[in-house]
Amino acid sequence: MSTERTVEHPDGRVERITENDRAPAPTIVERRSGGGMGGIVALIIGLALVLIIGWFLMNMNRNEAIESNAVAGAAESVGNAADTVGEAARDAVPDRATPAN
């Protein structure tokens, strides 16, 4: 005659033990893991990492756009300054096309 008993451990493991009274037979132990809390924590951490990496990539793209706009603005300022210097130089030199009699 065999006897079966179930033992639940505080960590969530469940052992099912079968004992045979006729002959010394090996004890069969069936183990089951407890809840899936570790998987949920890993999922939350993975999601947080994806969000943080995405935020950094978006900021890098935004910073590159700001830098490009700053360079374009500086180039426009240099062009305006060159035009101003050119106009000042034309105004400073008398026109040689007309003879001064």
C-alpha cells in the first residue's frame, strides 16, 4: 500500500511525496516553483530601460537640431556682416568712373 502526502513550503514550493509500505522504494519529489514575481520585476526593469534609452536618443536628436540651427544662424550673421563691410567699403572709396574736373 502506498501513501501520498503533500508538503507546502513557505517559499511556495510544493512537494508531493509517495511512500510505498511493501518495499523500500525511492521517494519521488515533485517540485513546483512559486509565483511569477521575478518575471514581472524583470519585465518592469526591461521596460524602464527601453524608455530611458528612448528618452536619451530623442534628446540627442533634439540637441543636433538645435546645434544645426545655431550654425545656420551664425553663418547668416557672418554673411550679413560681410555685406555690411562690402557696402561700407564701396561708400568709403570714391567712384573713379567719373572724372573730377
